[in-house]
Amino acid sequence: MEIELKYNIPSSEVADKIWDNELFKDSEEAGSREELYFDAKYFDTEHCDLAKNDIAYRVRKEGKRYVASLKWKGHSEDGLHVREEINVPVDDDEVNPSVFRESNVGKQIMELIEGKTLRCFMETTFDRRRFRIDTGYGIYEFSIDSGQIVTQYGTSPIGEVEIELFSGEQDELLTIGDHLQQKYELVPENESKYARGIRLIKENR
């Protein structure tokens, strides 16, 4: 399961301030800071069989590695996103849902798409700056993303910060998010990049 807080970042200046902040200096893991380029492709059938079943299938290049992901049963409120997720390392960004065949949801999507062609209908490209903190009670990853959502019906900018819970309690995650939100007057984001891309397509096709 994936649990994370997501906030809009109003400008690149605010993004830089968050990256340079010392709010969590005492708990930041040494050597955890890195900057990577991400390129994610989202796949579905011509008739959107996966989307209709609340399933997102993504293959993302993360720096030099590729990861295929399934996400489903998601919900969000006040910037808190909770959803089921499976991640599998792969060799490239080609569509290959059979890598999930050992999971129940993987079997489900194989039945949904049987005999149908999967196509890339959306892409997200962004630079990610990230680091981890360890409070002694939980481990969290901060990610600052800047880039764009790309569809055949238009594009939309990406400017957001995510705080993902790796281990620990959700209450502490909310406290950490509250500190960051108040310091930089951030607005909670209830839409994932995937959901924003779907909305962009629906509004412009």
C-alpha cells in the first residue's frame, strides 16, 4: 500500500526553498539526497478498460532504472493519498503486463485486456529532487517534482511536493505535512498526476 501527502508548489522559488529547508535537518538521512529525471508512460486499452476498473498501469524510467507499477483502489482527502500498489523492476519502458501475473490484481488485468492492445495514452516527464528523514518513529521520503503531464489533447505543468510514508504511523506523517504546509503556505493536492492527466483528456477531447 502507498500512503503519501501531496501539495501544490506555487513557484520554482518555493520549490528551491523546500529543498534547502532545515525543518527536518536533525532527522535527515545522510547521503539520501539525489536528483533524478523521471519519464512515466501510462497504458490502457482503446476503450479504457483499466481506467473503468480504477486501475492505473505505468512504466517509469527513474534515472537509469525502469519500474512497472499497478495502482488501484485509491482515495484522497486533504492531500492524503492512500492506494494499493505493486512495483516490479523491468528492463525497459515497453508494455508488458505479464510481469504482474503472480498477483491477484495482475491476473485481473490480464483478463480485462485479453486479446486487446495496450497503448500509451499519457506521459509524465519531470525532474525529482528527493531525500529521506528518519524520526526514530518513522521513515519518510520527500520528493519535489517539476515537469509536465503530456497527452494528445494538451499538457499540464507539474509542480508539487510529496511526502511518502515508508514506515511508521500515519499520524506522524500528517504532523510532518502540517509543519511543511504552514511554513510555505502550501495547498493540498487531491489529484494524482494520473488523475490530472485523465481530467485533461476528458476536458479537451
